Amino acid sequence: MRALIVTNLYPSPERPRLGRFVADQVDAMRGLGADVEVFGFELGAGAYLPAARRLRAQLRQQSFDVVHAHYGLCGWVAALAGARPLVVTFHGTDVRHSLVGPSSRLLTRRLDLAAGASRSIFGPEGGRRGLPPGPAAIAVLPCGVDTRRFHPIDRAEARRRLRLDPEGRYLLFPANPDRAVKRHDRAAEVAGLADAELLVTREVSPEEMPLWVNAAAAVLVTSESEGFGLAPLEALACGVPVLATPVGAAPLVAGTVNGCLVAPFDASVWSRLARRHLDAGDPRVEPGAMPALFSAERMAERVLSAYAGLLAGA
């Protein structure tokens, strides 16, 4: 199997967390024996057409069994370059965004396989439309959690390595607070009511991120919408309680875990549970099989199976 991944979301030394989930999937696919090449390009509106021209030139020189783009606008780059068969994984913002969403829905008419990072991609969420049925085959192809990185670490050790107060009352907001859809304001309100400090991670390295998860008494996922939402799984893989809105995959992966909360945002309800975890010192939850079921390796197997099915029906 020879696949080309097209994306402008991929880690770099300057932005190590950018598209880390895509890189994890690529690494897992390679670990399963697939021959995977990455066609990457810069962020920014002015980069798309030049990228399409470069990709068209590459496709004239090289042959791939499948071209797989991550995010809708990257899918347009591949489509304009003439890539076939073409798979696009939509991750959420590319479907819910008021400007990009319509172009993603239009793109599905030009695909061989339209994939969602979760089932929620194909329905409305947060008052915004999902992907409609179309001529392309559809699949749910999440990017999984790297359970080699995310695992329980002694809380005192995590705080020592991060130079945090060993007796501190910490909650974690594991997203960029500048992204309005992530609702940092909600997490800040919960932390204030629970008498806690809210830890915020921006450009934390992937290797360091598990320390931040393990250093916190709970992880707050307050988003209005999510394509999949790896943060709850990453927390559960560390045995850390998660409080999440019922978006993306959160209801599936954390909805039945004792000590977790998956519910519409209510600052008073959320802060009461957060305070309980904070008062417990080092609260941990038993995540069950979910982290293993949604590991990067298992999800890579799912992607390769989708490729095989697509090619078998060609």
C-alpha cells in the first residue's frame, strides 16, 4: 500500500503540536508496513493554489494507490491537483466554520471517500450543519491517542518536572485559548469557582504534554463543537478525570467512566465535581478499554482497511 498524505497541519520545530494527531497516524501506518509519504505545505490562504500546482507536478512523476487529505481545504488542494482515488478526513472546524463549511460540503461531490473524524461530523452540532450524504462513500476514521506517550505518571513527579507547586490546585485546559470554539472562558469560570489555577498549554511539546495532563486534578474540555476531540482520550489514558461537553467523541469515550462528567456546560455543576477531584489530592479514574480501542495503532489499521476497501471496489 502506497499512500500520499496531503496536509498543512503537521508538526515542525517551531510548532511541535501542530497536527500531531496526523503525524501520529502516519507513524502508526508506517509501523504497520504501509509506504506513506507526506505532502506538506504552509498555512495561510495564499498557500493553497501554489500547493495544488506543486502536488499536480508530483503526481505526474509519482504513483500512489491512494491520496488522503486531512481537512477540507487540503482536500481541495488534492482535488485541484487531480488526485485519485481521493480520501479526505474532515476534522470539525472545516465542516462547522461559516465560510469553510460550505466549501467542504461542495468538496464531497468530488471525493471517492469522505471520512469524518467522528460520527458527529455527519450531523449538526453546536447549531451548525454537518456533512450531508453525497455520492462518495463515507467512513469514520479518527486519529487515535498515542498510548506510548499518554499513560499514568505519578502526580508529584509530573509537577516536579514541570516546576509546579506540589500542593497546588490545578485544572487543565488542553487547548489554545485563542480558539473561540474551545471556550476558554468556561474553563476559567470553573477554575475560579473551584478555587483552582487553570493550566493552559499552547506550544507545549508532544513529549511534555502528558506531564501537564498528569499534573492536573482534572481536564476541562469545554468546547462548543469537536470533530473528534482527543483530549478526553488523552486524559483517560493517563487515568485523569475529564469534564467535557457532549461533543465529538466525548460521550462515547468518557460518558460512562465513573468520576468523569460529559454534560452540557453548567459552571456550578462542573465546579462542584472539579472541587471534589481537587480536594482528593491525586484523583484517578479507571478508563476501561477506551484508550486501547482508540489507540493510534488501532485507528491506523482502520484507515488502511478503508483504503483496501476503496481500492477493492474501484
